[in-house]
Amino acid sequence: MEPESGISTPPRNLLSPFSGANLSRNLLLAYQSFGVVYGDLSTSPLYVYSSTFIGKLQNHHNEEAIFGAFSLIFWTLTLIPLLKYVFILLSADDNGEGGTFALYSLLCRHAKFSLLPNQQAADEELSSYKYGPSTQPVGSSLKRFLEKHKRLRTALLVVVLFGASMVIGDGVLTPAISVLSSVSGLQVTENKLTNGELLLLACVILVGLFALQHFGTHRVAFMFAPIVIIWLVSIFSVGLYNIICWNPKIVRAISPYYIIKFFRETGKDGWISLGGILLSITGTEAMFADLGHFTALSIRLAFAFVIYPCLVVQYMGQAAFLSRNLQSIPNSFYDSIPGPVFWPVFVIATLAAIVGSQAVITATFSIIKQCHALGCFPRVKVVHTSKHIYGQIYIPEINWILMILTLAITIGFQDTTLIGNAYGLACMTVMFITAFLMALVVTFVWQKSVLFAAMFLLFFWFIEGVYLSAALMKVSQGGWVPLVLSIIFMMVMYIWQYGTCKKYNFDLHNKVSLKWLLGLGPSLGIVRVPGIGLVYSELATGVPAIFSHFVTNLPAFHKVLVFVCVKSVPVPYVSPEERFLIGRICPRPYRMYRCIVRYGYKDIQRDDGDFENQLIQSIAEFIQMEAGEPQFCSSGSSSYDGRMAVISTTSIQSSSSLIVTEIEDFSARNSIQSSKSLTLQSLRSAYDDENPSVRRHHVRFQLPTNPGMDILVREELMDLVQANEAGVAYIMGHSYVKARRTSSFLKKLVIDMGYSFLRKNCRGPAVALNIPHINLIEVGMVYYV
């Protein structure tokens, strides 16, 4: 079960950043980043000036206002994308990963802010857990204050979820404004299209864009970078031409003095127009969010040496053109293109808009996946679209929801200015939240003074706050859309997180007593039948209530019991060497074990059909390790459900605990499962034939001929091998969660209506964990929380 790519993350910072090999690698990654990271940011010139000067600035169409608007755009690009993101934020990575959840993950590990319920001390021993400037905890009054009050930690999670919801809103708004802006160029040609025809064309492109998502971006990824590079060369050339041809004096507007003149002339109208200026930096968050696919140096090189100069020259060229052609402001970009190159630029603009939309849609899938890993989003189907390219996933349900919402906004507004108002508010809110989280990282992770963090926060909050206030003034003019979308998505996330925590706490307080199990003896007072029973639970310690419920209603159970907990930890990836934690429950004769399978928030649980085999080998390795280490063999009852060992899934291949033999033909497989009836064998065969994608990897385990092996160890390993030959069954709880009768009306509404609705309409836990349906046993339970 590898990370998303099926390959391990390449080691970072092993070479000098400017060594020949590392520099060439970073240049290659910088080239690839054009198609993934910068599609959205580089298409902003399509609509910035028209969105800025439509509205109350219609009374200020003059050269001074144009120069002032360009000066604002230049300094906005310099202070936020270049200074804040390129020079500061890209240094706050989490094991090479970026984005809102990376910052939150760093905070959860360096301070006790996490609300994930089943965390253990063993998780802190993960190699990726210790990532950061220092592993020594730093005590401060602010840190202790935040850790002490759960409401503040909950508020921090709500802020993170609100930011994630706004990113999902970007996934709805970006395709709408990008595609609609790109096709609007057809209105400045001789054969003008009507508004209805233009809208129909935009909708067709959008439907095609979302319909092609299931193929994955990897099938056309090799085209993305060249498209954006051609686009950047085009806008740079057109901008340079316009500067020379129309008004070279525009170069003077780089001076911030023109910003002062702009506000002196326009006053309040100029402040409100900042809602259009901020569209010049939409897509900036992708530089940090997509950091995991590249390196910080590659993204810095691409932005500083290509993106930034091209955008500055393009905005400068448009301003030079508009200063001499004030009547062209409504279609500023396409009117500024020289006639002979209009159609080539139009085609490449449309393609670049699709590329930019594609990147944001993919980022939305990634955000949803991370929310789910943190226990804040219902279970959804995650499809791998590439076996080779790192991090390419597709979520069908989210894809179609995004498509419906994007089409609704495109048809409902039919105006890039109104959509731009919504888009600007969403992007600026995400930046505002990112600055807040970054200030916490500066204090708790980088261990700088609170004063330094406060200066950082106040400086960028002042700049972004001015833009955000201007965007909020346009709530009634389309700005309400991201607020409504984010509130809906945040309600879904918080209800799911609240219900999941309540369900976990019920399990925690209703665990089966170990004293009761020990009193029953090794047979547990029931019939122990051949086979292995995998009991799935969210509990990382103790025996879940579904076990006693099952035994009470059906007094028979498998000879070997394994309590499996699949959980997420606040790191981006968990290496295969550290994924499995194996331990024992009760003394050796009981044949009861615990297996904890750990995933990071960006890991993907691949259905490679090898989980059962890895689990058997891991338990066998644990039995051998336990026999060889006296500290594991303590006779005290306190050790019966405490000590666990990390078992590497890579080292067990060379282990001598068990001999593994491949099983190819069906007859050989049947000879192993001789204890099963012919009916069960035929059902298993039919299931494998109908579901080739989930076919298990069949192997035979044998004990090695080791005369020096302890008799008790050999006996336990033999029981394990024989139980595996008899077959594996998966036992899960089929739970119904209800609020107690004494609960408040609001709690009943959230649990009985909201949480129940989400559970009924999301994927079942057995499907999400890739459990074969034919081997599944479900135990019904009612949770009164």
C-alpha cells in the first residue's frame, strides 16, 4: 500500500541546491510546474482591467487612473505572490508538502492542537513526524493557553475547514470565469456571437472539461506545460509591443507615487475597485498548495524568472494600450492584441484557460481527500488516474457536483464581472487564513518570537485586509456565492467530524474488559473454528464492543483473531517500513493480535490485493521478534494490550519466519482451502471472475525447517498458517448512530438528521477499505451518543 504514486517520495535536500544534478532536476520540475501550478495565475490578464473599471470607476476612465491601476497591480504582484509566497511561505513545507493542511499538520505535531481521536505516542516515532527545525518542544504561555482550551483548538480546525471550503469554491468559480473570459474574445471579431451563443459554447467546453476528468490529467499532461509557456510568450510579446507602440511612459507607473494619485483622484470608488485588482493574484495559492509535486526551488525559479516578468510586462502593455484607447476597457485584453495575431492568441488563451481550470479541479480533489483523512469529510470514491505520475487522483461524486455548480454559476450570472467578484472574495479569504496559520507556524514551529510573528501577520493582514474589505463590499454583486458554498461545505465537514468523534467516544467508553476476556480462558467460552477473523474498528487500544455483541449472538469465532485499526496520522506520508504496528491482546494461547495500519493525510489506500498476505507475514515477524526480545514477554497483565512493534513491510520479504510460495492455478488454490465446502469455493471463484480488479494475490505460507525454533513459537506460527489456509473473514460493525433522548434539539438535528443522512449517502466503510464483499460479516449495533 504505497503513497499516491505507488513510488516513494524522492529524498529532498540530499544535494546542494545549486549542484549540477540538483539544478538540472529543479529546472525540469520548473518546466513541468508551468502546466500544473501557473495556469490559473497566468490567465488573469484576461479579465483584470475590465473587472476593475466596470462599476463606479466608469467616471474615472482617464490616463491617470489607468496608470494608478497598473501601479497597484505591480505592487500587489510583488508583495503577495513574490514576497509572501515565494520568499516566505514556500519555506514552511511539511515533508515537502504545502497548503493549508500542511500548515495545520505542522501545528498539530509541534503543539497539541490535533482533534484526531485515536492518536498514540507511537505515532510520534514516525520519521516524517519529526520534520522541522527542532524536535524539542518549546514551552510558551500562548502555546499552553491554546492547548488547554479545547474550544480554541476547535476554532482553529473550523478556520482550517473554512479555508478548505473556500478552495473548493475556487474549484467551482475558476472554470466558470476562465472559460467565459477566454471565449468572450469572439465578441470583438467581425462576425460577433450573441450572448446566448457565447454562453452555449462556454457550457459545452465546461461539460467536456469535467467529462474528461476520469481519464486523468496524466494523459494530456505533456501538453500542459507547452501550452502555458506559449501563452506566456504570447502575452509577453503582445505586452512589449503595446508598451513600445502606444505609451512607453507607462514604465513610470512602477513608482508607488501613482497609487497615491489613484486614490486621491478616485477616493472611495478606487477602494471598491480593488476587488478587480485582486484578481491579478488569483491562483497564487496553487504555488504553495501544489508544492508536494515539485520543489520549493523549482517553483521559485519558475515564478521569479518567467511568470513574474511576463505578467508585469503584459499588465504594463495593456495599461499602455488603454491609456490611448479608453473606449476598449470592456474588452481590454482582446482589443489590445494586434490584428494579425488575434486568432492564434485566442486559441492559445482558450487552451490556457482550460489548463488553469484543470489544475484547480485537481487541487479540489486533493483537498477533499485530505479533509477525509482528517475525519472531516464523508467517505468518497478515490480513483487513481496514473500508476506513474505522483498524486493524480479523481473523485467522481465531487467532479459531477463541481460541474453542476459551475454550469449553474455560468448560466446564472453570464457575466465575468459578477463571477470575478465571487472569485476574488474566495481567493483573498484563503490568503487571509493562510497568513494567520503561517504566523502560528513562525511561533510554534520555527520558534521565533511572538513579536516577529505579529509583525508578519499585521503587515500582510493590513494589505490583504484592504483587498478583502473591498471584496466584501461586493457581496450583493456575486460575492455571496463563495460564502454560501463555503458555509454548505463547512457544515458538511463539521457535522461529519462531530458525529465521527461522538461515535468514537462511544466505542472508547464501551470497550470490552480485558479482565472479562482473561476470565473466559483461551477458548473465550465459545467454539473457536478454523480461520482468521479480522475485526475492524476505529479503536487503537482495547477490544471494541462489536466483538462482545457478535459473540453474544453467535457463540463461535475464528481460531486466530486480529483487531485491525486503519487510521490517519498528521503527516503527509507514512513510509511502508513504518506503516504496520503489531501487538498482542491477552496471553499467547488466546491467539489474539492487534494491527494498526497508519496512513498520512496525502496517502492513498491502494487495493493491491496483498493486504492479507502482508498482515500474516507481519504477525509472524512479530511472533519471532517477541520470542527473541525478553521485554516483550513480560508476564504482567498490563502488557497484554500495550506494547506494540513496528513491522516493516519491506523487510518481511527477506524474513525467515515464513516461506512464501506463489499460487497460480485455481486447482492449487482449492487444495489449500480444502476445509471450505465446494459451494463456498465455487462462490469464491465466481466472485474472482466477476471482480478481476479486486482479485487477491494468492500465496501459500510454510514454516521453515529450523530445528532451533522454540516449540511454543513453532506451534503459534503453525496455528497462524493453518488458520490462513482455512480462510480469512472480515468482521465490521453495521452501526446506526442516534442522539440520546435527553440530548438537545440541536444535537438531535445534527446527529439524527445531518450525520445519518451523510452516512446513508456516502460510501460504506467496507467499500472504502477495499474489503471483498464475499468475505464480509457485518454486526448490527445502535450507538446512542
